[in-house]
Amino acid sequence: MTLTRRQTIAGATAALAVPAGTAGDARAQASEPGDFEAMAGDLDQLHALVIHRGSAPVFERAFAGRGLDAPANVKSVSKTLLALLTGIGIARGALPGPDARVLPALGRAATGDVRDEITIGDLLSMRAGLASTSGAEYGAWVASPNWVDHVLGRDLVAEPGGRFIYSTGGWHLLGAALARGAGRDLHSLAQRWLGDPLDIEIAPWQRDPQGNYMGGNQMALSPRALARIGDMVLAEGRWNGDQVVPADWIATSLEPRGRSQWSGDRYGYGWFLTRLDGHAAAYGRGYGGQILAVVPDLDLTIAITSDPTLPARSEGHFGELRRLMGRIAASAAQGDL
């Protein structure tokens, strides 16, 4: 049975209601429509804003940066892209399903402890239980001689499949396992499986000392290319008549599995789950204010790139971007886009 756009995100919608008394209450309320372009123009860190409805551009503007067609470092939006690649890889037999254990997929022997129980789904939902390699731990990780070993050697701070722990290292394990299973490097897979079908370029990015492309960070796409990926997701994984990503994988990815302790948003497989102007939405977020967001019942895609060298905290630039996206969703809901 073919999924509709609304059915694709239906599994996430019920869980997007924010419990009363939390900081997310205001985010679930309707936003005031208005001049989002003027609001965007006031954001000093913002580089580009691309808005599509029904796969057609309705607003495109570069405020700074290298423009709408030049590659931009989308930082941790790479996690969202790797989650899509994982779904393709599973469908093609390069990886077993989400319930399969990670160590065999990496060609690693059992450790004899709970690390043996970490699954591909745990990595996709950032619930591996390993201490984070992000934030203050990021520098030591990327300076290590073997990134995979460093991640697997981290302390176990939770049970696999338990609480959400934001960590790029788990995504690097996933990218290494996918490349190993497919017999190609991660950049080649990204270009062949996503870039070529969508007629977009995905530039090479950072590698670890063993030559593995980083999983979950540093990928580079143009703002327009990023928006096209969102359009493909809204089209149930199809583009120009081809099934690029399995429709059931997109639905699975949007099922909530964890919750961010910072934003309060739920998390699926590579997607944060929230509401914009009261509408269920999913987004990928990267350092500095890089965003790919989709709002299925509005048929709306929002792609944002920002200065990748500056932080974008919830009370700072990212908070402003959330308000901007709420205003865009409000404008779309009222037929102004």
C-alpha cells in the first residue's frame, strides 16, 4: 500500500504533543504570520534560506555565505542524511535491519560486555549508551589515531536502547559499517544513492585516519540541494518516478524513540520531531544553525544554512531560527506561500 504524505509522519504526530508545563508549550502554539523575510534579514548568522511548497521554490535568498548553489557545510544535518542512506543500504542488503547488532557489521569481535548488544537502531536514535564524543569530547575524539576504536572504548553510561545521548561518534560507527557492507566509501554511496538520483552534488568531506568518511558531520551540500532532499522525503522517498529511499523507511525514521534533554523535542532515526505553528514537523539540525525541516501537512520544506563557525544555541540563533520557521509555517497555513 502506498503511503500518503500525512500517513508517513502519522506515527510521529501523536508523540509530538508537548507535556503540559514544559518549555515546549509555547512552541506548540500558533505563530503569528508576518514578514519572515525581514525577520530572516535581521539574523546576522544566517547565510541562506530556501523554502519549497509541493517541491517548487517559493522563496530563495542568500543573505551571506557563498550563495544558493555552492556547497555549504551542513554539520550535523549529516546525521539526517546518513539515516536516509542507512535506509537505502538496508533495502539493498548492505546492512541488516535496525535490530541487528553493530559489532558484526563493523567486522569486530564480541567484547563480552553490554557493547555487544548495541544495535544499528541504537546508533540511529543516539541511544547506544556510550559516553558522548560531541561537545567538550569532540576534539579528543577527532585527534585520536583511530576514531572507531575511540568510540567503542568510551565508557558505558546507559543501557543500549535507553536514554538519548547526543554523540557524533555513534554515527561514525554507522557510516563505517555501511561503507564496509556496501564495499564503497561513504562519499561514493552518498553521491550514488542520493546525489545522482536527485541530480545534486555532495562534495567530499572529512575522513578519519583510516580513510573512513566521517559519519554524522561535515557533509557539504548547497542550500538548494538540501531543500531537494526534503522534497524527496515529503514525496515518500520518490523523485522523478524513482524510489530513492524506501517509503517505509521514512515512516520508520519519523517514529519517536528518544527525547533531547535540551530542546525537549523527540528524536527518531536522524530526525528531531516537533511542531511548527501547531503542525507536526521533522528537522535535522547542525552546529551554527544548519537546518533541513519538513512539514508534511503543509507540503513544506525549509532549508537553512548559517555561519558554521559560530554556535547556535536554543536561547540564541537556533531559537531565532525556530521562531522564523514557525512564522514560515504560519504563512504557509494561511496561504501566503
